[in-house]
Amino acid sequence: MNHDDAREPVFDRAQRMALLVGIAALAATAVGAFLDSGQFFRSYLIAYLFWLGLALGSLGILMLHNLAGGRWGVLIRRFLESAARTLPLMAALVIPILLGIPSLYEWSHQDVVAHDPVLLHKQGYLNVPFFVARTVFYFALWMVLLLLLRRRSPEDLPASSSRAVAGPGLILFVFSVTFASVDWIMSLEPHWFSTIYGAILVVGQTLQTFAFCVALLVILSRYRPFAGILQPGHFHDLGNLLLAFTVLWAYTSFSQFLIIWSGNIPEETPWYIRRSNGGWQFVSVALVTFHFFVPFAILLSRYVKRRGRLLARVAVAIIVVRFIDLYWWVEPSYHQSFGLHWMHLVALLGVGGVWLFFFLWQLRRGPLLYTEDPRLIPAHPHGVH
């Protein structure tokens, strides 16, 4: 198999562009840090969480596919492996967040904690040394899981050892991402808490990753090896997974809202009240509409799910809405009124450009498709629609 069919010159151009945009945007973000350091750390946190979601979502889906099998993961496995292998990069890129702890988290200020009984009670967990140690532990755990999942060779397709790792690994993964979400996002508002918060993030990352893989698969569908293998049924399977995780995101998100609304406890309701005023209510309505109702209605259509280009448009829209969702999680913790800042965009482009460069570099290191996998369906005369 000629591995270069789909990489040249498409990958070369994409890799160069990603690196140039990333460096330029990071330089602009660095300038913004001198102008407004608080805004820099907030914008960087949102951008970082967005791109980290693709790496973590890929790791989770890899374990899920190793455990459950199925043809749906065969075509996107190399995408998932390459995205998951950017975790060392993301471990390095978390450093600005650790440096920005005093600007991001009020619990890091002793004068604030001393006069707040709630923060004083949580000080044993919410303190800077333990926060940094947990962050190091999360990345160490994720990279160990990644190393254990790496196949010895492309021909090692059954990977029974990988399945043995995937079961307990998936449990550890969900718990670790849950604790990371509590540390990095929930503790932005340390008086508030939710036991389903981590599950919402895991589901959102999985949905975002599936959408990314669909969009990339459509881009590469004109090139070998995908051009001779892709069928409408492959897109149909991935479309069903997009639909399933769209519904699961709505279920977990609504469950959190319903429990807090029905309980009406003063410690819990302010989180939603803050996101229901000052213009944030329009973002909330947009999320309900475009994160659930619109993609749900579209993905019910078998016609859409079997046509790559149509499905890719839905996937790109889901990716955009995922960023808006993270923005809605983080920014109201600091601003009562809705607003956009130019650093949100440049931080997103900066971290994203560097991430995409390393992702494509990983993708080019091996075959785009494990053609020896028996779960691959032979080429179909009708190709991709």
C-alpha cells in the first residue's frame, strides 16, 4: 500500500498552514497577556479545554472500540490514535494554566479562603500544591493508558491485550476526566457542585471527537486508501454514533438542570441563574437549540447519515457548538454579562494550530488505514455519496 497517496501535497499544506497560524496566533495571545493577563488566562483555558477534548475523546473512544469492537472504528482508528498521541503536547501546554492559577481560581488566595467558611472547608482539596499534583497525575495516567493501548504492529488487529487494558482503563479514564473537570472547570465557582458534571464533559468530548473524525474522513474520502473503500454504510454508522451522543449529551445536561431546579438549593441554583441573565440566556437557548434539537432532527434522517458531505456539515456545526458550550461553562464565572473578546479567537487558533500540526505529524507516521483489518468491507461500486 502506498501510504503517501493522501498525504501529499494535502498534508504538507495543511501542516504548514496549521503551524504558521498557530505561531502567529500564540504570538498575538502573548501580546494580549501583557495587556490583560486575567483575560489571557481565561481565553487560554477555554481554548485549551477545547483541544484537549479531542485528545481525551480519542483516547476514550479507542478504549471503547478495543472493548466493543465493530466496524465503525476501523476507518477512524488512525485518527484516534494520532489525536490521542498529542497528550504529551497537551501536558506541556497545561503549564500556562498552572501559572495562571491565582488569576483563574479564587480558592488559591488565602485572604479569600480565610473569610469564606465553604472554601475553608474545601481547602484540604482545593489548594495549589495538590491541584498541581493532581494535574500531573491525570496526564501521567492518560499517557500510561495510551502506551498500554499502542499496538505492536498494524497487523496485531485482534489486540487481546489491548482489550484487557481497555476495560479497567475506561473506568479509570472516566473517573480521572471527572476529577479533572472538577479541578479545572467546576472549581472556577467553588461554592457550586454537581455530581454529573464530569459525565457531561466526557460525553461532550466524545461527541466532539466523533464529529472531528467524520469531517476529516470526508476531506480524505477523495484520496487513497479511503477512495476505494468508503461506503455510505460507513458514514451511516458514524452518523448513528453522532446521534447517540447528541442524545446522551442532552440527557445528562437536562438531568443536571432538572435535579438542581427541583432541589432549589441556594448552593446549586446560582450557577444556572448566572447563565440565565445578562445576555447569557440567549447563549443557553442557542445551546439547547443547536447542540440538541437541530442536530437531533437532522441526524434522524437516513439520507443525511449516508451522504458524507451532508454529514460533515453537521459534524462541523457540532464542533463549533462544542466550543460555545465550553465558553458558556467558563466565561460566566467571571462576567455577569455576555461578551466576546478577541483573545478568545486568537487563543483558540494558537492552541489549535499547534495541536493540528502535531496531530498531522502523528498521522503521517503510519498508514492512514489498517487495510488488513477483516472488519473492513470490500470496496463498493457506488462509492461515497
